[in-house]
Amino acid sequence: MVLKLEIKETAMSYKIKCFTALLFVFLFFSQISYSEGVKEGWQLELKKIALNFTTTEVTNAETYKNQDVSNARLTSDSQTLIQGIFNFAADLYAPKSFWSNTLLMEYGKTYIRPVGKDEITNENADKILLTTDYTRRLWNIKNFLGGFEAGPFVNIGYETEFDAQENSSIKKIIRSMLGAKLFEGKYLKNLYIAGVGEVDYTYEPESTKFAWEAGFKAENPIREGLKVVYFGYYRDYISESKERSTDLDYELELDVRLDVMLYKNLSLAPFINYYTAQAKHFSGIGENLYAGISLSYSTFFKKAIEVE
């Protein structure tokens, strides 16, 4: 019991130090004089509307299973996967600030048809995320890592879902972040560290949670119409007002995709996505590894003005 208490105290001390360092970074940024940005005006962008679709039809699978044939292409269950993604952003670039508003929606299902059994339906994606983000444009770095801007930011968002998970309520979370980031670079699109506050209304009564988070998005152009896109974040929960078995200790997501432009705004992207999380009150790390090909469309309805 003493050892367990000491481990908890050590972990808490480490998290407090990380949060203190985060506040120091924010205060450091706040003391720097402002710098003009490289864009001005509204920018309306359909970042992505995508459809992921795969289907597998297997005939006489039961017969081959009964004969102990070691060939998954002949013995697996027929299945169909459908997933849709919508991502829209309305951004306002001012000389000394950047205001971003985004709507992200993901939904997908997998239909498994075992031989001689009822069809099984599983959700593989379900998310609605609405966020507004305000950033002060302090630095404009032009000759390092392809150039980028930097400054402190505040973010407020609401996360929910289309359908409730089995034996659960619909997710309803209001989340705010305060931190510092690098953004709008040629390669570095977003790199941030922030303190996080959440109010989770999924269960009654609501629970207030605190965490710290770091994340990134980067692009590596290979040639015209071909680029590699990297995305990821890590969120570490420090405390919560109501302890529940659903509380997470941390969560991590990593995504890598090869974006190939097919025609104008239509692109094809093979991708691999990895998500993992650890519950706070019981052992066992949950993991989800997903790979596939996505067909997507993106366009600008209005572009911000480039300034020198």
C-alpha cells in the first residue's frame, strides 16, 4: 500500500511539473512583441469529404473451414466496411491574430456476415467535433524548417457522437485548451502543447477533468500532387472531480497517410491509423490499428490574401 501510494505521488508530481512548465512557456510567449502574419482575411476551406469503402465476399467458407483449409481468403467471413469523413474550416487571418473554426464529423460501420449466423454490425468511427481556436501571431520564422508562425492560443470545443455506444450514454464533452503552438508552416502545419480542462456531461453528475496535451500535424511534399501527411496527439489526464471506471489515464493517436492527387481536388490516400489508451482504474491497454485507402475531395471556397 505504501509503495502504491509513493508511485501515485511520484506520478502526480511529474504531471504537476509538466503543467508548470506549460504555464511558463505560455507566459514566455506573452512577453514577446507581436509580429505581422503572412496571410490576411477569411479563408473558407472544405478540408476533406471522404469515403472509405471495402467489401469482401466469400463463397463456401463453411465448407473450407470444415476441411481445415489454411487459407484465410477462403475461410473468412464476408464483410463490408463503410466510413465517411467531413472536415470544414472557416479561418480569419488578422495582422496579429488567427481565428479558426472547424467542424469534423466521422462515422463508419462494419457489417460482418458469418455463414449460418445473423449479421453483426460494429461501429468503427463515430465522432462530431466542433471547435473554435484563437491564436496570437507573435513570431514569423521564415528560414527554419520551411518557415512557420508561433504564438499562444486558446481553444474551446464540443465533442459528441451520432449514436451511443452499447451500454453507454451519448458522449457529451466541453473541452478547453490554453497553450502555445507553431503553425501555418510549409512542413509544420501545427505543433502545440497545452493545458486542458474538460467538463464531461456523458454521465450524471458531470465530471470536471484536467489534463495536458501535445500534438502535431506535418506535411512532407515529395513532388507535385504527392505528399506524406503526419498527425498525432497525446493527452495525459491529471485529475477528475468524479471517479468512474470510464476515466482514462492517457490516450494517444498517430496517423500517417500518402496523399496522391488524382484529378484537380480529388485525391486517393493509403493510410494507417493507430490509437491506444489506458484506463485509470483498471489494468489493460486498449489498442486500435486501422489501415485502408481513402478517396477524398477538398476545395477552397475562399482563400486568405497572401502578404509579404
